Amino acid sequence: MKCGIFKNNKLYFGLAIMTATVYLGYLSKIDLFAQTVPAVNNTTSDTQQHAEHAFDNLIISEHIPLYGQLFDGDFILLMNFTPFATSIEGHSHIAMKVPCNEDGSPKIIIGTGIVPKLNTLNTGNAINNGTLDEKTLDLSAEGRSCLYHAELPNGITDIALINTSNGTLNFDEGGYSVTVSAHGTAIQHIGSNQTQMTSSS
């Protein structure tokens, strides 16, 4: 009888040790999991913040063919960057092949700014002397079509082409077009960026 009781006690003791071992192992896993969860959450948060920051910038290059007729004083809205505005000096440009006068001046003007307030962009003189495979290529034909290139100012959201020729322009013949490339920043961030630059200088 005592032998049976001893065997039963030994069995219970063994089961108790096994139970305690499993329980302690379970607790260690819970603690390990609890320590790793915040790291995963932080990584996700950082990734989301980086993705949101990436959407604060705009880089665009657009070729805009010109078709149809444009009456004197009428305009074509070429681009609107809202809610972005050009922000980095030297990173935004416009190139265009448009009707021009005999003296090489364009029959249109480019207006830039934030609608409704636009300013005339200085597009410079017609570009003539080009090369193709080291051979001379005339890029402008004064009196018909001329090529112009200019840098866009900072802080603009709108670009418009305005007919100032005192007549109707026909864009269907001549392969006329405008190309705009721009680097912009979300408007709400421009003021804060400028303030930071001023504070650091």
C-alpha cells in the first residue's frame, strides 16, 4: 500500500514539474512577443510617414501640341499645378515652337503666376543656330514659326498662352507645341521651408 502511494506521489511530482516548465516557457514567449510588437508598429509608422512626405513633391514634364484657332486676346491654359507650386530655382522650364513675326518676336505671350494674377514671362529671342550631327540646323523661320526657351519663376501654379497678335492664329499648320517641365512643392509647405532656410542662414 505504501509503495502504491509512493508511486502516485512520484507521478504527481513529475507532472507538476512538466506543467511548471511548459508554463514558464509560455510566459517567456509572451514576453518576447510583447517586446517585438512595438518595433513592428514603429517601422510601419515610419514607412507611412515617408510615403506621405513623398507626395509633397511634384516633378512633371508635359508636351502640349497646339491645335485649332485662337482669337486675338484669347488664351489657352497650358498647366495648373495646384496644390503644388514651382519651388526650386532653375528646375522648371518651358520650351515652345509658336508663330512669330518677321523680327523673331513671338505672336503670343506666356503668362505665369497664380490665377487671376499673371505676369508676362520673358521668353527671350528666337533660337536659330542649332546643330544636327554636327551640321547646322536652323531652329526658327522668322515670319512663320520660332523656337523659344525660358526658365519658369518660383511660386507659380498656372501657365497660360495668350494671343497678342491682333489677329486670329491658326495652329493646325506648323507643328506648333509647348513643353513644360516643372519641379514643385505642396503650397502649404513652401512658407515653412522658406522660414527654415531663413532661420538657418
